[in-house]
Amino acid sequence: MNILQQPFIQVALPIMVALTLAAWLQNKRFDDVNLRMDEVIRRPDRIETKLDNRNERIARLEERISLVR
């Protein structure tokens, strides 16, 4: 009997390959989601840094204004 005529090769092997491929592709999607979530988590930190910077700039401006008066 030819090896290609075996039921395992004709039925089970293509199913196993398809499931393995689907799992691998889905794992890649999870990696993409994780990268996006990391960016979303970093964004409030960047906003907070900008706000702190603005607060410092406002404080310096207030000091300059008070020196002028």
C-alpha cells in the first residue's frame, strides 16, 4: 500500500497542519495586541510627563512675572 493512501496522511495530517498553522497565526495576533496594549499603557506616562513639564514652565513664568512687578 502506498504511504500517500494511508488515512492518517489523507485526513489527519492536513487537519493537524491546519490547526498548527491557525494556532501560530493566532499567536502572532496576540503579539500584535500586546504591542498595542504596551503603547496604550505608555501613553498616560507621556501625558503625565508633558503635564509636569507644563507645570514647571508655568511656575517659571509666574516667577518672572512676579519679578517684573
